[in-house]
Amino acid sequence: MRTFLALTIAISTTVTAKTIELSCPAEIETKQEIISPPGGWDISTSSPTQLDTPPASTSKHRGNVTGFSSGHPKDRAILAPEKTTYSKKNRHLINIWSFSKSEEDWFICSYHNTVFELSKPLPAGLKQCRIQYNDGQTVTRAWCE
């Protein structure tokens, strides 16, 4: 009877594990400018609506959770997913990462049409994270357990 009770407690603890939703700042604002214009060239923009704005105009870019790293992402120890599942019924793909307790793991947010990434360390003790994509490969959810 004691074995059954201990097993029941262990299973209920696993089932009620805390799920943490991951999200990135929805957008960032960046500035693009030419630092050293080549001699003999005039500067303009490819957008007619921006011809009258200064060359150092800003633009906004949307972001999503795009991956994980072992240690700070600037060290480029980017982790590949361990497993990928696809649901034809729900038409989504899920990449799955598992973590060990020995490293500090980070999640990474990438922003469309930029080279910028924002990152944050994951809370300690998480065992697994997932990123779900819709059929068009857009991130629809990112979470950890």
C-alpha cells in the first residue's frame, strides 16, 4: 500500500508541473543609417514615403521566440531541437528542446528584417521547452515545463 501511495504522489507532482509561457517584446524600433557614404554618390531610400525623412529614420520590427542557447547567446552555443513533431490534424509543428541542470539556458527572440536578437535566461529547473509553429511556419506559442 505504501508503494502505491508514493507512486501516486510522484505522478501527481509530475502532472501538475508548472508551465511557463515564453514571449518576446512584440516589437523593437531600430535605426538604419549610412555611416560612411561613398564619395560621388547621393543617398536616397527605396521607399517613396521616406524620401522627405532624414536618413536616420526608425522602423519597427516584430519578434518571436526562435530558439535556445546553452549559456549566453553571444557565445553562439545555439541548441538544435532534440525532437520535432507534426500534427496533421491541427496543422502545426512543434520543436522540442530538453535541458540539463549543469548549464544556464537562455531563450532567444529574433526580429524580422534585422540582425538583432533579445535574450533572457530561463528560470532554473526547467526540463523542457517547446516552440509551436502553424502551417506557415509562424510561431504560435512557446512554453517550458
